[in-house]
Amino acid sequence: MIKKLLQVPSIQWENKFATLAQRVTDQRLRDFYSAGLPSATTPLKEIEFVALDFETTGLNPDKDGILSIGLVPFNSARIRLNQAAHWTISPKQNWKKSLS
């Protein structure tokens, strides 16, 4: 188990993002995937992150749903609480309508 955790990831993320950018139909996702990824040599202090939190009714995606989503942007120097966001949603609601 530990050996597997220490292995280099086999996913080529740059290729995966390029493929997904071509496949997705939603322009917002296309823009996200097309933006690319930071270089593997980019220092962490130069990268912006976002912490995501999903509250659900359970762990089974076939019968449980998402109740709320929260996010907080941060980097190695600052947590940007003034840019945090939170949405309360109905489980199993039509995501296509809520995201447009």
C-alpha cells in the first residue's frame, strides 16, 4: 500500500486537460481545461489554490445528493476569507439549470 502511494502518478495531466478541453461542450469547462496547469517546477508560493467543501446526504452517489458547496481561495501566504463563497442546494436538483 505504501509503495503504491509513493509511486509517480501515471496520469499525464497536461495531455488529459488538452483532451478534455476538446471534448467538453460547456464553454466554462473548455476555458478551464484550456488554461492549462502550472509547470511542475513552479514554486508553491506562486500558485493560487481553492479549498472546496461538499456537504452531502450520504456517501452513495446513486441515492445521496449534495446539500451545500463552499469554497475558499488561498495561497501559501494568505487565506482569502473575503472571497469565500457558499451555496445551499437541493439534493438531486437539475445541475444544468442551476449552473447556467
